[in-house]
Amino acid sequence: MSLKTCSRRLLKLKTTSLPLCTQFRSQFLIQTTIYRAHTRPLSGTRSFNMSNDDDYMAFLNKANQDTGADATTQQKSSVFKAKDTGSEVPKEIRNVCKSAVYVSDADEPFEEVSLKWEGKNGLPTESEFAKLINHSSPDSAEIKILDPLNWDSQGQYTNVIEAVREASKGNDVRVYQIVRDATRVEYWVVSHADGRLIGAKALSVES
């Protein structure tokens, strides 16, 4: 094979028996093989292949189902029993719960409380209260008993406290503080009357 230069001289080029395109392809394959042999994927990464749209949608649906199941389980485990089936709630408590709202990062309405309670010493202790509301871990529950005046030092919930006191015919009223998680706390304003624990409770979001 000859190549004419700018000085019009002919240079002899040494050729192989392989066509030129085949030589280039062989050289490219060799270089690619060497590159792959001296490289490795980043640590902690893995290949992820979605062959078509159906596979991708199936992946998204599965992820949503798993997330929804976890959220439902967490929600169920954090809800405490406030009323026994068929239990009667005094009208004073029913009326105040129609409008009373606990003010926090997320304002929540007060809910009725009516549970069977035959305790001889008045109101339940922290551990007794945890079992009464069906706490998932009664022995390790984070519960505090508060004085209503200290809890409501600003007088925002006087109507709730007075409604519970009236419904219990003047018996002692206490506030049970129950920690649900890092940002949520429940306050139960309760007393006792006629073999029941009665009152109102509200959720406080404290971020």
C-alpha cells in the first residue's frame, strides 16, 4: 500500500492480512478488556435493571404496599383504649368534648373516656392505668400523673377539668401524661364514679 505525501513522495505502508476495519475493531476490544480488568464498581452499588414499564410499576406498587402496611401497624400500636364497648359517657363530658380542643403544633379535639374501673384506692397508679388503656408495654410505659392546676397553669382547659369533676360528683381529678413517641403525647383528664374511670383525653404534637 502506498501513501502520497505533501512532497509527492510515495511512502510504503506495511499492511497486514486483515482488513483495516477488522484491525481497528480488534484493537478496540483489547483496550476495552484491559479497561474492565483494571476497574471495579463503586462500593455499595449494584446493578438494577427494569426491563419494561410493567416491571417498574410492579416495583412501585410493592414499595407502596410495604410502606402502607408499616404505617398501619404503627398507627394501631399507638392507639390506646378510651372506652369500653357499650359504656355510657356522662353528658357533662359528652358536651365539653363537642367543642374543646387541645392547642399544640396540631390542634386536636378532646375525646370521651369511659372505662370500667373497680379500684378501691381511687384513681389508678401509672402501671394500673397503662394496663387499663391496653398499653402495649405497660411495665415500661412512660406515664406521669399531674395535678390539673399545674398542667393547665394558663387556665385554657378549665371547662374540661370542671366537666370531669362535675361528672364524677366532685371526686378527685388527675391528668395522666402518656408518651406515644418522640413528638406525640396524650393527656387524659380523668376521675372516677360508679365503678368507671371517666373523663376526656387529647393528643399533643410537640415537635
